[in-house]
Amino acid sequence: METAGPGILFTIVAFIGGFSILVFIHEWGHYAVARLFKVRVDTFSIGMGKELWGRTDKNGTRWRFSAVPLGGYVKFFGDASAASNPGDIPEGLSEQDKKDCFHFKPLWQRALIVFAGPAVNLIAAALVFGSFFYYYGIGIAQPVVENVAAESPAAESGLIAGDVILSVNDSDIERFSDIGGIVRLYPGALVDVVVNRDGSIRTIPVTLGTKYMEDRFKNRYPYGYLGISSAAAVRTDLGLFGAIGEGSRQTVQMGKTMFTTLGQMILGVRSVRELGGPARIANMVGEAASISFENFVWILALLSLNLGIVNLLPIPVLDGGHLVFYGLEAIKGSPLSKKAQEAGFVAGAALMLIFMVLVTLNDLQSMAL
């Protein structure tokens, strides 16, 4: 096993600290919107298990740090557990208590409270990306082919210097960097590249090549290769609103990449061995923190984006699963039966357990190499 890189203690501290920040952001989203709708919040916990330190504020919320520094939760008044399951509707409450209880709020308010957690993670990622663009600017190259590598997929398909790339695989291209973001997702695949060549629009089929990126554990990850380059990027300084817009654009693009990659894994096009678990993520955070504070913040923004998107997946026990139940409640006109919801949560918990076992095995296999 390779031992180069930051020490284990440094990596653990960086990972726990960074992950706790992301959990706080996520749970604060739930908390803030719940308080906006006057929901009583019993507990705001960073970590799980036994309380190590806590204080109760004037609204009766217990803010606490718990013994297991992974995860966290917001527990609303009336919840049977920290999961805020839609089926856990308390009985015997007074009319005043019902006004403070999450489960008796209008459907749209409950949905917004649940959605707020992942939404704030996505917003935080966009703001961090935007702040980098604000301070450092951005290099932008037009989607014009400057050079075509010899014997590359681009050369074999007939792409030439001067071609203006309009779209790749039905995705519109605004700048040259957009091309790489799409191509990397489809190693070995046949894609259509639409170009403007001297005023004539042409569709050119290209079978992409495959290259491999290797991490410090010798894991190899395939990515698509086209074989073209652009003229030098022009550095552009962005104002505040331009930087926020660019940060939002990057967040959307990365989100699309995540969904595409996940879909490829489900369809068997891409190996699930590419998924990393806690150990691989911790190593990534530790290495970023050891390089610079800026790298640490950037990797946290990427993880915040991941956390937001994963929590929106339609799996019971995740926020997305709650939203699915609320959507069905809106269609049906009443909540699903408690039995149906409990069955959904059991299935969701089993799926998440399988996922955690899978990524942990990936980590162990990587460290054994």
C-alpha cells in the first residue's frame, strides 16, 4: 500500500472537520426554512449518538455535538425519530402544539423544508465556485479547433483545424472547455459532433478513444478522448454577478455530469468500482487540505454539490424519497398508508446499506493494492 501523502491523523481531522461543515450547511437549510414556517425544532445535532456538548437556545432548540462525527440531523417537534418520516404523525396533540408540529404543516411547506437541505448544499457550492471566479477570473477559449492530433479519433473522423464545434452528443457547446466535459463521460462511445465549417453545418460521427486516469491507490478510471485543442484561453475578469452566474453554471454542468455518470453505472456502461467510500473521500480531502486552504475549500464545494444531489435521489430515507412521498400525497389527496411508507423506508434503508457496503469494499480493495 502506498503511504505518500498527508498523515493519517491530518487526513482524519481534515475529513471530519470538512464533513461537519457540509452537514451543518445541509441541516441548517432544513432548520432555517422550518423556522421560517414556525416549526418547533427540538434538536440540531452535528454527529450522531451520545451528546458531547450542547446548549439550548431561547426557542427551545438543543444545539449539540455528538460522539460519532459522521452525519447529523435536525429533529422537529413531534418526530418519533431524527428521520422525520412522513408516516410518523403524532397523536393527542393540542391545537397549539399542532401549529408548531412539522407533520401538521401544509404539504407545500413540508416539501420546501425537506428540499431546503440539499438546495442549500447546491447553493453553497455555486457560491464557492463563484468566489473563486470572482477573485481569480476565468480562462475562456472559443469552441474552435486549432489543432488536431495525428491518428486521434478526431483526425480519423475528419475533424479539421478551423471547425467550430456547435454540439457534442446533442449537448450545445458554448466554449471549448464544454467539449472536454462531455467527451470525458463517453470513453469508446460513438458520438455525433456538429460543426460549422466555413459556413456549412455538418454532423460528423466520431468514435471516441479511451484513456485512463490513475489515483494514488493505482485505481484506473477511463475517460473519453477526442484529440483536438483550441487556441490559448483568454483570461476574463468577472464582476460579482458574473462570477455568481459562472459559479451557478459550473454547478449545473457538474450536476449533469454526476447524473450521467450515475446513469451509466446503473446501465452497466461504467464500473461501480469507480465509486469511492469514506476512506477514499477522506484521502481526497486530506490531500487537498495539505496542498492549500483554497484546495480544501474547493474540494468541500465539490462534496457539497455531491451531497446535495445524492440527497435528492428518489430513495426513501433520503430527502428525495421524502419528496416522492409528498408528491404521491399531492396526487392522491392524502398521505400514503403508514404501512406503505414504512415498507418504502425499509427498502430505502436496505438499498443504502448495500451502497455503503459496496463503496467500503471498493475502498478496502483500493488500499490493498
